[in-house]
Amino acid sequence: MAYAEQGSGAPLVLVHGHPFDRTMWAPQLASFGAPGSGLRVITPDLRGYGTSEPAPGGADGGDPGTRRTTLETFAHDLAALLDALGLGRERIVLGGLSMGGQIVMEFARRFPGRLRGLVLAATSPYAETDAGRRDRNALADRLLREGMHGYADEVLDRMVAPYNVTGQPEVAGHVLRMMRGTPPEGAAAALRGRAERRDHTASLAQIGVPALVVAGRDDPFTPVAEMQDWYRRIPDATLTVIEGAAHLPNLERPAEFDAALAGFLDRLP
């Protein structure tokens, strides 16, 4: 499992979404991992993404056409990585965006004692609909058949707000490179796993640590109104809406995202 880390101190682990890699957290790795920050920032590549390999054999291996990587598998991978990094007994702040946020929810359900705080960005706790399951499986088939380029081109102006695609070409280029560079086999396996994800709305009430929920004002995938409907189920949660951003507020508006995260970290016991 590939990862980057920077800084020393209290662990902050950030989990990327689909179909990205750990470099989506580059601004946060640089700012929160800077000398004197008091934080050890860790950004892993999930299995099948970036430079992490998919598991050979088992439920997540075998024929790429049927391989399925569940959110539970990703959560256990994170726990194993933390153990390998000597963080088995230390509570962490764990954050994730989109699919990464769903993995964070699964980690919180399975390993609540390992957490100090949660960051849930541009994500959703709901189970997939019947139509959504069909769409995810169809997309998995397409990615294996065609590769990532066509899909990446189609969704760029939904991942990044259209005005940021033109106004921030370096951000749009970074996002496009991540999506095009994702191994289709890993992306397809994760899509099939997410199609079968559990509904986390009931378990949100069991989260016993503070949570920061972040939404992009113009996100078409996880709209602000939808996130307002569920974040209050977490006993100690705050919602920050980032103006001028879609599905990737940490890249589209890093200063605003970092300010919200810094304020949250300062408030943690």
C-alpha cells in the first residue's frame, strides 16, 4: 500500500475519493505537514488506485471483470497501514472525500476507539439505490472495456466546477491526470463494491468524536441540501460550505478548506 507522509506529531490521515489518488491531498499535505505544525499527515493510495496494487486472489482478486473491493476492505486496509506505521494505539483524525468519506464512515463503525475526530467532505452516508447499483456496475464494465480517458473527460466539469475548469486550469489538469491515470481494474472493483455499500445513516448517531462536514456549494454529486439533511445526525458535527467549489473543495478552494480544517483541529480535545 503506497502512501505519503509529512510532518511529526498528532496523526492526520486523509483518504482520497474515486477515481483519484493520494495527490489530491497535495495542498493539505504541504500545509498541515509543514515543520512546526504538530501534525503527522498521512495520505495513502487505496488498493487499486495510484501506485497501490489490488489484492491477488480472494474476494477482491480473480477476474478483473468481476473483482469487487468493498468499503469494509478499504477500512481494514487503512487499519493495517496504521498498525504498520506504529499507530495502532494512537487515536487519529481521519478524513475522506466522496468515496473516501464513505470509507471513513465504515472505519468509524468498525474501529471507533481509534478515532479522535472525523472529516467528511463531499460525501454521503446513504446506501446505493437500485438504479445506482446498475449504473455503477455498468460503468465498471465500461472502464474495463474502454479505459479511463473517455469517462474522465465526461465528468471533469462535475468534479471541478465549470468556472474553475476554465479559471484554474492547473487544478483541472491535475484532476484530469489523476482520473486518466487510475488503473481501470482498481476503479471498476471499487465501483462494484460501492454499489453494495451499507446505509450509514443509523450509525451516524453512534459517532462519539467531533466531526467536520465539508460541502462544495456547487457540487452536483453531493449537494449542500442533501448534506444538510444528514450531518445533524452526528452528535457533535459542524457543516462548512465552501463557496466557489464543486466536488473537490480541497483543491478548488484550498485556502478556505484549510481554514475550516485548521479551526476544527484547534477545537479538538
